[in-house]
Amino acid sequence: MFIPGMYVSMITFPGVVVHELAHQLFCRWLKVPVFKVVYYQFDNPAGYVLHERPKQQWKSLFISIGPFFINTLLGILIALPAALPIASFSNPGFIDIVLLYLGVSIAMHAFPSRGDAEVIWSSIREEGTPMWLKILAYPVVGLIHLVAIGSFFWLDAIYGVAVTIGFPKLLVALCS
Amino acid sequence: MQPIFNPDSTGNGHTGTCVNCGCEGVIPGYRHALCGDCRSYFVRFPIPRWVQLFGAAVLLLLALALTQFPKRFSAALSLQRAKQAIQQKKYVTAQRRLQDVVADQPGCLDAKKYLAVAAFYNFDFAELDRMDSILAGTDIEETNAADNELDYVLRRYKDYYPSDSLRPKLDAYKDSAETLQLSLYNTWLQQYPDDFAYITTLYASACISLDKYAMADSLLNTALHRNGNHMRVLRYKVYLKQQLHQSDSALYFCDRILAINKEATIALAPKARILLRQGKKKDALQLAEESYSLSQGDAYSMATLALAYHFNKKFGERDRLIQQASHDSVQASYMEYARDVISGKENFNP
């Protein structure tokens, strides 16, 4: 089923907010000035962060892929208490459903956008970019584009559900 | 400080003054000409209040939910381990874990379904009835593993109880099963064909009571032919073979029960006694201890363990167990046999 991305972003806006906040926090941690942040808008893109392009290209890479780690971890953590009643006991309460919605929304916006990929791409094509960074960054850019295509087939949503429900189940399976 | 700098409209040209506040003292080496204060400000670009409040609300909700997490995680672990125990046919372990899950998560239907299944294999029909009445009216899904197991068990369970139409007839004989006229057997079977397993085991039991072992054996074989996993029939077979001193055959039927439920004390304890009679004292002790640990309230297991202690010359443990049994009338009555064996009144190896 095709639903325009703007509507998906609207329904899952907490994930967009966290995604942009993650970009902002990575800028802060890497001491890169931020000039503008749009946490959510009913437009395309649903959110963005305007920041100075760092002189060290690796910072661009980390700022761009930062939401992948933050959104994934936060999504898992928020859904963790709620996922067990849903996945193991099949008796979720209202708060569990709210938390799972938040967790999935946040985790499904973990993937960097095409805009993020463009930032990495233009950054690593600058002169003086270390070879190791190119080796690391080119596949990342490719992956981001692949995931962007996959999002037409709900790959981002599948990822969100898989990590939020799958992680607690994996934890239980490993501990049992 | 409010940002006045518009990065969209300004390039990265260095004019010598800060592009945001216009002051001197631009920090060199960056793409944008910013003074130290402005750079620090933009590095710590403010997070709006609504985002902070949103984050705080999420964290509050998360903190509330996390307080439930340890209990839920423990219950999920117990459920997972119970499922594993069921796969391994360790139904006593499964039942114990599932009882914990049901106590912690009363809304978990799968736990109740699996508990009913485990209770069936443990001969705990009171627990099975309790779960069945709680689960009455719930939807059965063919794709649900718990539903499938429960459905199988409930169909088998009918073999263990008389139907409502047969029950009034039985009530007339409830205090004197031994006086059942064997001639009634065929009549009842014709009248109540669905009660075949129940009627057959009932008559076999009556025959055993009347020492008509050959007849009992024949009836039990008929019942086993229809359902080779009928645990009550297998249990009677073990008893019957013990009475007939056919220890290898008794062991065979013990093992058949244990193939259905590896933790069936109705097979472990008799098997321990048979092994004791065969002189395999250490194996017998191991089984007797396992049986007792699985069902500490079971008087037969307790008496068996006392015997195993006795024949393994663990007299201290034996006496402590006998002393312990003296506080319970049922356990004391079973222990009476063990005491007689120990004192030599009863011949354990007839």
C-alpha cells in the first residue's frame, strides 16, 4: 500500500523530531555550529538541520549517521517495557501501546535520509579525505540510497517493528 | 543571544567580522566567520522548550513503564523456559514456571493454555479444570501453537472422565467399584461407546482389585490398542506388572510413561522401586531423589526415597524422611510400608 511519505512522517512525527534532535546533538558533541533546526513540518523533507560543514570529513559522516544510532537505541529502550506484553503475553495495556507506538515511530526514522547521504557524498569527495573514511563512507551512502528505495516497500517500518519487538524477544531467548 | 545570521543567504566569505554579530575577533580556520561567542552559541544551538517538554514526557512514561520491566522480563523468561520444558516433555518444570507466569501476568492467555497442557500430562486434573473454566469462551486459533496443544489435550482428556450420561450410572457404584458386575462391561460399552477408555480402565481397575490380573491385563491391552498414550492405562500396566513380578515389563511401561512426560512421578517412583528390587541401588536412588524433588508432597515418592536411602545405607537421611512423614497422615500411611520393609516385617524382594 502506498502512502505518501509526508503522511507517514505526520503519523510518526516523534521519530522525525528525535531524528533531527540526534543530528543536532551530534553537532553539539562534535562542536559543529548549527544554524537552523526544523524538527517537524508537514512538507518534504519533514525535518532538517542546517549546520556548518565541518573541516574534518569524518564529522560529517557521524553527524549524518548519528540518528541511526540514537533513534535505534531510543526506540528499543522506549519499546522495551511495552514489547514484552505484546510479543510474549499478548495482553498490552494502553501505556504499552503508546510506548510501542513511540518506539516504532522513533526506530523507523533511524535511517539517514537521502539529504544526509548527499552531505556525506559531497564531504568525502573533498580533497584530503582519508582513504579509510572513503572506504567506510561509500558503502554507507549506497546503503542509505538502498534503504530509501526500500522505504517504498515499508522497509523503514519493518525495521522499526523488528528492532523494537525483536530485541526484547532476542534478549529473552538469549537469557533463557 | 538570538541568531540573526542566515546561513542560506550568506556564503562562507571571511570579511574579518563575525557574520552573526559583526564584531571583530573571528576565529580562523572554519568555513563560517564567527566570533568565539557566536560560535559557542551556534554549537549549543538551543533546543526549543516544546521539544524539551516532549522529551520529558516520553522519559516520564518510559520511567513508569521501566518499573514494570524486571517483573515482566522475569515472567517472559519463565514463559520461554516453560515452552522449552514442554518441548523437552518436562511437564512438572513447565507447570511450575507457568504458574509463576499466570500469577504475574494474569492476562496472558498462552500461559494459561500451556499450563492446562502441562497439568494434563502431570495428572493434575484440578489445575486443568481450573484453567479450562478460565479459558472457556476464548477464541481458538489454528495457527496458535498453544491452542493446538490445548485442543489435543482436551480431546484426550475426555478419555479420563465419564460422560455426563454415564456419570449417574457410576454413582450407584461409587463406593463399591469391586462389586461391579463384569457382565455390565459390554452393556455399558454398547450404550456409551464414547466412554470406551474410561469404562475399560474402570473395569481393569476393578479386576486388579479382585486379583483378576489376566482379565485386567487383557482390558488394558484393549485400551492401549485404541490409545497407546493413555497415561492412566499405562500407570495400571506398571502396577499390574509389578503385582505379577514382571519387572522388565513393568520397566517397559514406566519408560513408555516417561517418553510422554520425562518428569512423571507416576513412573519415576515405581521405576526406582523396580530398580531397587533388581539391586541397582544407585540408579534407584537417583530416580527416587528426582521423583521426590519433582513432587515433594507425593507420599509414594517419599516412601520410595526412604527405601532407596535404606538400601543405599544412608540411614540418617532415611530416618529424617520417616520423621518428616510422621506429620502427615497420608505420608505416614505410605511410609508404613517402608518402615515394615526396613524392620524386616515386609519382604521387599518377594
